[in-house]
Amino acid sequence: MITGARTSFQIQRDVVYALLLRELAGLFAKHVRSFDLVAKYGGDEFTLILPQTDPEGALVVAERMRSVVSNHTFPLAEAARAHALMESSQHIGKIVLTL
């Protein structure tokens, strides 16, 4: 056995996780203006740069993003659960909005 080697299961799980993050980024990008910027930083954190947006407008965008994500069905997550790559009780995650 090689110490530190990743199993096939771990690699598959990581690929699914990366694809879910890509899907989430696409959702964000689809629901902002063409000159807004959606950026991923860190492992699973995103930031939205909203030029020409006051704090009240940022709150509107934040609520829209929360609603879009909570109402979106993530087919890949469902498939991953079906193939036991994610536990059935495991949440995709939570969104923390900071203005």
C-alpha cells in the first residue's frame, strides 16, 4: 500500500465536487449583469464584484443568489448520492453572504 495515495472513490468524489462548484459558478454568472464579476477563491468560496452597486442593490443581488441556489436542482449531486459518492444526508453546502 502506498501511503498518501488517493483511492478511486476519493478521486471520483473530488471530481464531482469540482463539477458542482462549476455548476454553482455558472448559476451565479447567469444571474448577474454582464459587467459584474463572479470569482471563485479558496476551496469553495465565491465573491461577486458588483460595480456601480450600492449596499441596498447588493442585498437584492445576495437574496437573488440565495433564492437561485436554494431553488436549483443539482442533478450531479443527486447522481453522486445514487452512486454513494455522497451520503444521502450530506448537504451540498450552505451559502454565507457577507456584504
